[in-house]
Amino acid sequence: MFLALVVAGSVAHPVMSEDVARGNRFYALCGDAVGQTAKPDRIVCLAYVKGLYDMAGYLQPASKAGLVCAPDGVTMDQYLDILLAYLRDNPERRQALTAELMWEAASIAFPCSQRP
């Protein structure tokens, strides 16, 4: 399903075919998608974040275990907004992998130290 969304997004949005694996390109594509609903850019960006989220759950490295403790009910819209806010506020980190930046942003937003 995710692959179909990415392929559809790549066809519908030519910028997505460029490398968004790095924060600079992801932010260039998605930075203005904050607060949009059901617009093409937002949908493509949400699909990418959903893929990162799914892969993180499946391939969580031991070194990242216990870093993110999101409460129940957090949506992909929230994760996208958290990532975009992190990229906006930390331009010095944007050259890093988008997946790594997602971990950083989510661990700040939902640190395990605040969970009971």
C-alpha cells in the first residue's frame, strides 16, 4: 500500500521523484504543507512520514528503543507537523537523513521520560 502511495505521489508530484531522504529536500517539498488539509503536497508528505513511521516500528534499532513514547491517538498529521517544526527550528540539521530527523523530532515531542 505504501509503495503504491509513493509511486502515485511520484507521478502526481514530480518533485517527490527527487531525493527527499535528506531533510533539506524533504523540507523544500513539505515545508509549506503545515496546516494544509487534503492538498497534494500534504498528502505526499504524509505518505512519506507514514512510511518512516511504519519502518521505524518494524526495524527499530536497539539504540533507539525507549526514545519515543507517543501517547495513543497521535496521528500522522501530528507527526508530519512535528517533523516540519523540527526542520524549521533546526536548519543546521537538515542535511541529515529524514528518517534520523524524524527520530529526533519525535523523541523531543514524546520523550519516554515523561511517560508514567
